[in-house]
Amino acid sequence: MGTQTPAATSGLRETKKQETRQLISDHATRLFITQGFEQTTIAEIAAAARVAKKTVTNYFPRKEDLALDHQEQFAASLADAVAARRPGESALAALRRAFGEAVAAQDPVAGFSGQRFARMVADSPTLSACLRGLHDQREDHLARALAEITGAQPDDVTVQTAAGLLGTVERVLFHRIQMLTLAGHSNDQIARTIAADATRAFDLLEPALSDYATA
């Protein structure tokens, strides 16, 4: 049998790293849900995953990174939706369409996290603050995208106001999904309710932003 090529060795190493990362994440989530985020230590997570504490922090520099995955995807989601708008579609229309698709898919990035996970976040001051920060990051990314599209400066008042209005609607709808989840509604029930709520919420912005940042 021949020796493995450098590419094969690198591929195996990357696969092993992904498996270790997932193992740590799975054990961390289980502990956070059963005993609370604030109460769980990195040492406990390392012991459960049978790795060193340093291994945990190498993969996840912050403890909240273990609980809230998809952070980069979440922060970029609104800007990405606007960048992918269709010909003749405004930023508002693109975000409305993208949100509808996310609700239909019951996407965790839209807020469909499951009751136990939503409770874990709601009961943790650290995670709640981190989530608010992610919403702020998402709005900042959106403002930069809108500025690039319209040829304005990122600190332009129109850009900032539009990003603020669009970001607020998305934030309100995310929060409503979380509240309905905590109240015990099924994802299917939430999807039906939030689809109607989203129509009303986005409609409020139509008079001001229906033609703004149109492709």
C-alpha cells in the first residue's frame, strides 16, 4: 500500500478537527440546556468531551461561541439578502422575500431554535446580551451594504435610518418567534402566525422604503 498524499493527510486532519469541534459543541449545548449557561464551566465541557480545556478554548475563544453558532451567518444575513435582490427589487422587497423564505424553512437564523434552546438563551444574561450585540452587528452590516448600493457614505442619515427601520422589523420578528417558542407553540404554528405578523410589519415600511435601493 502506498503512503497517503499530502492532500489526503490534510483532508483527514481537517475532518478530525471538524469532528472534534462538533463533539465539543454538542456536549456544551447539552450541558447548557440541562444546567444553564452561566452555571456551566469550560472545565465541565472539556471533561464531558474528553479533551483539554485548552482544546475547547482553541476552537471556541469565548464561552458564548459554544452556545450561539451561526454568528457570522446571522450578522451578514440582511446584507446578503439585499446584495442578492432581484432586478427591480428594492432592499425592502428583498428582505421581505428572504424573511418569508426563512420562515417557510423554519430557519434557526430567523429564530426557530426550539423551546429548550430559547429558554437557555432567555435565562442567560450573557447570551441575551450577546444576541443583542449580534442584532446590532447585523444592522451595521446592512447599513454598509445599503451605502455601497446607493453610493452614499455609511454614516449618511438616509442609510442609517433605512438600516435602522429594516433592522428593527427583523429584530421584532425574531423576538416574536422566540416568545412564541417559549410559550410552547410548535414551529408550524409559529410559522403561520409570524407570516401574518411579517406582512403587517413590512407593510408599515412600504410608504417610506418601497423604492429605496432598488436593483
